[in-house]
Amino acid sequence: ASQRIPNHSHLLFLFAVSSGGFVTYADAKSENDHKLPQASTKKKIVVLGTGWAGTSFLKNLNTYLYDVQVVSPRNYFTFTPLLPSVTCGMVEARSIVEPIRRIICKKKGKVTFWDAECLKIDPFNKKIYCNPCAGSNVEGGGEFIVDYDYLVIAVGARVNTFNIPGVLEHCHFLKEIEDARDIRKNVMHCFERASLPNLNDEERQKDLHFVVIGGGPTGVEFAAQLHDFITEDLAGLYPQVKHLVKISLVEAGEHILTMFDKRITEFAEKKFRRDGIEVKTGFQVVNVSDKTITMTSKSSGEASVPYGMAVWSTGIATHPVILNLMKQIGQAERRVLAVDEWLRVCGCEDVYALGDCATTIQRKVMEDISAIFKMADKDNSGILTLKEIQDVLKEIYLRYPQVELYMKTKHMTDVVDLVKEAKGEAAKVSAELSIEEFKKALANVDSQVKTLPATAQVAAQQGYYLAQCFNKMKETEDRPEGPIRIRESGRHRFKPFRYKHFAQFAPLGGEQTAAQLPGDWISIGHSTQWLWYSVYASKQVSWRSRMLVIMDWLKRFVYGRDSSCI
Ligand code: FAD
């Protein structure tokens, strides 16, 4: 299972050949076309996407070793965790984006950026088909082909509407910087509309009903930010309508923030209720029209509520270009593109995928359990004591951080929960577990944890990991046997990707944030909000955006948020 590298050397020639409406782009045109083409022995890496995964890969890659081409319909990187702050004027849109060319110009060697969307990937001929974003005056629309030696796919995901009628037409999404700007404008339009004469209170109420669908971290943060914006800034500017404002947070599950610890979920639900945000758990949206949102729940059946603005934030789906690739490589049955632990796309060569567009098929936890069990069972009795079970779990968490995340999601914070799950609620909690019982307890966990969460943390770590592998590729070509033997038979040139889980934040408004820190640490309150400020300031990709974001926060403290409709 070693990394495969094409052994043909690749010469780059400057030529453009028309082929079926597409132009084959072996390389960029030189400014001196009359010069003889220069041969390059460097391998060509094509990177699709300028989001968390693509940018992290690019920043950490030794671009001196490769010819790198970046293709993306966005010529900037967006710091997505601050998108909810843009919706309500906490920070300005331009402060959280970094032009990709500023990153490229600091790199050594040859890095080219194409402002285009990849329409199709042909993994068998190692080509991608692209459509320029800014349009083109070339006949046929200017589509072009880029060929590659290695392809790094980091195109992220698109919004998942679950095909619910009306969502696409009537709801706002919160995925891109344009979405955040639109939401900000529309909040203001709702207030201005509600302030017009000739409206009755019922019509005003409708305009000022803000519905957030999806109780995940994004939906929750947006609801919190909107509440702060309204109470701290807009209530003073629109005193005649402030009592008519309503924010509803709709979640199909039993709780909001289910990926967080139970204590955070409970705190958030209580705080929102205190703040007057209506938390509607157990409600499923089934239709959205221009005037009403229809939802059903087990307890109260179907109901339609009028609304002024709806924000849809319920999850992600796969891009069409990836679905097409999956069909070609025998992954048509899957929902998300599968990669192995080295981030190689399963079913084709020299193609890697990272971030939200792919899911790592992790080695099954169960395969490891027996080995870990034997390690912990020091007296070889075949039975683990509670203390030994705790040791086993520690080892599993170390190898599979996603197991820990899953246990927390299910609010199984203690080993006792695991024993109960294996033996039934009535069992004595001090019970010991045999390997069969232990396996049974973990079987359910195992089937759930093979995927990593779709977060910026995962995407950025994968980008860094893959760049390091590419940086060492030459070294490993010279020593193909590799120094490290990893678990199964055969030798790998690189260690597999391992995700390290750091803090996870949930800003809840009123200068309060909840944080789930490594281990079982929970921190909630005003001091955590300052931790949030410092972490997000430090995580900015450049000093420029760091300064802009800090200045925006200071500006808001002094002057409040801007309420103009621009
Ligand atoms: P993206 O960052 O989405 O980048 C995808 C890139 O691919 C973009 O540049 C796009 O233009 C490009 N692209 C798309 N289609 C094509 C194509 N056909 N051809 C070429 N290029 C293409 N995660 C956290 O860890 N913490 C948070 O606090 C957090 N907050 C979030 C808040 C919001 C509002 C949102 C929307 C997400 C948040 N996330 C957070 C999740 C995080 O943003 C994503 O997991 C992360 O962006 C995934 O990175 P990515 O590189 O896979 O995709």
C-alpha cells in the first residue's frame, strides 16, 4: 500500500490545442512566446479550492519542488468561523477574507492561480475540465483543460436542502461571504419594512419574525448574534417596533448543539429561553413558501408560521463535480467521496481529497479492540475491571478522537454509561466486562465513528498533513522501504493522517461563549468569550486580517454595529 508515483517524467510545453470546445492548457503562456519552451522535470500538482483545506495545503507545501496550479471560483480564502459575525456587523466582510494571490506571491517556485470552476475530473487521463468564472471572450465560453500529475481536491461541500420544497427559493444560507452580506442587508430591510406606515401589527410581526432552521453551531451562533444585534443596537433605533421582534430556532432533533457536551447543550437552551429566543426542538420543516414555513412535530402535528426572514443551516451535501467523479471510480453508491487514511481517493491513482468534500475510511475501531483489550487485561482473566475499562477507553480515545466525540454527542461522558449500554440499565454499575460484552458495547460506537466531523480544524490539519507528505516525497522515493512500519503488513512511506481535536466553541451571545476543551473540560461564560476572541484573532491567516478583525471588534465596542442597508 505504498504511495504510487507515476514514473514517467513530465515535460511542460507551451501550447494550446483546441479540443472539442476545450483548450488544453499544458502550462500558462509565457510573456516571451518566441523563446524555446523550457522543459521542466517538476511534477504538476493541481489544487482544487481555496478554502481551509486547499489554503492550508498551499501554505505548507514546498512549492519549489513542484509546479503548482490552483483552480477555484473564489480568488480568496474565507475565515468561515467569523461568517456569523459578518451577518450582524460585528466584523466587516473584507476583514475575514484573504486574497489568494497574496498567499501565492509569497511562495517560492511556480504557483499559478486560475479563477475558474472545475466542471469535471477525468482521473484516468489525469485531466480536469474548467470553466472560467469571469466569463471569456473566447468562442465556446473559454472552457479549458488542465492536466496534472497529482490532483488535490479540496472543493468543500454545498448546502443540503434535503430537497424540501421552497428552501432554495426562499431561505438564506450561511456558507459564503455573499450569504453573510445578504443576511445583513435583509435583516435591515425587515426592520425598515416593518417601520413603514399603513401596516398593522400582525404584518409587522410577520416581517420581524426571524426563523433559523438548524440547531447546530452555525445556526445557534447566528441566532445569538442576531439577538445581540437587535437588543444592543436596533431596539434603540426602531423603538416603535422592537416589542414585535421574534427569533425562532427550529431543530429536528431533541436538543440543539448535540455535537457538544450535555452541559453546554443545557446551558445554551436555558440561556436562549431566558433571552426570549424560541427554541423549537423536535420540529421538522417540510415546506417553505414566500410567506410561511410549514413544520411538523410528533406532539403538535403540522403547523405553518408566517416569517420575515429564514436562514437555513442544516448540514452539507456533495458537489456535483465530486458525484460525477464518484460514478467514474465505482463509488456511486456512497454519499461522500471515500479516501483512505493517507487521504488518497479510493479507486484512482494520484488523486487526494481533503476537507468537507471527502470522508476518511478509518480503520475499524473493532479491529483494534481485541489488541487493546489484551493489553489492558494484565492478569489474562478475560475480564476487565472498571479501572481497566477506563484505561482501554483512554487508549481508544488516543487512537480515535472521533470515538470520544461520538460518546460526548450521545452524552455518554463516563465509562459507566458504556457498562450500562452493554449490560442494560439494571446492571450494577460496578460490573466488570468480558471481551464479548465490551465488544458489544463498542459495536454501535464503531459503526458511527468512521467519519471525521466536517470542520475547519479537520480540513486545515489534513491540508498540513498532505503538504508535509508531498514535501518529503523525494526523500521517500530515494528510500522506498521507509523507516516506519505501521500496524498492518507492508510498509508505508508516510504515517497515516491522525486528527487532533482541539477546542470547539459555541458563542451564545451576551458576551458569553461555551467551549469544549480537550479532555473533559468545559468552560462557559464571559471569560470563555475572551478566550474565543484571542483564539480567533490568533488563527487569522495573515497579520492584515488579524489587525482588521481586532479593529472591527474595537469599533463595535465603541460605536456599536452599523445598521445601514448596504
Ligand atoms: P471550503 O472552506 O468550503 O472551501 C472549498 C473551496 O473550494 C472554496 O474555495 C470553493 O470556492 C472551492 N470550490 C468549490 N467548488 C469548486 C469547483 N468545482 N472547482 C474548484 N474549486 C471549487 N469549522 C470549525 O472548525 N470551526 C468553526 O467555528 C466553524 N464555523 C463555521 C461557520 C460557518 C458559517 C460555516 C459555513 C462553516 C463553519 N465551519 C467551522 C466549518 C468549516 O468552515 C468547514 O468545515 C471548512 O470550510 C471546510 O474546508 P474545505 O476546504 O473543505 O471547504
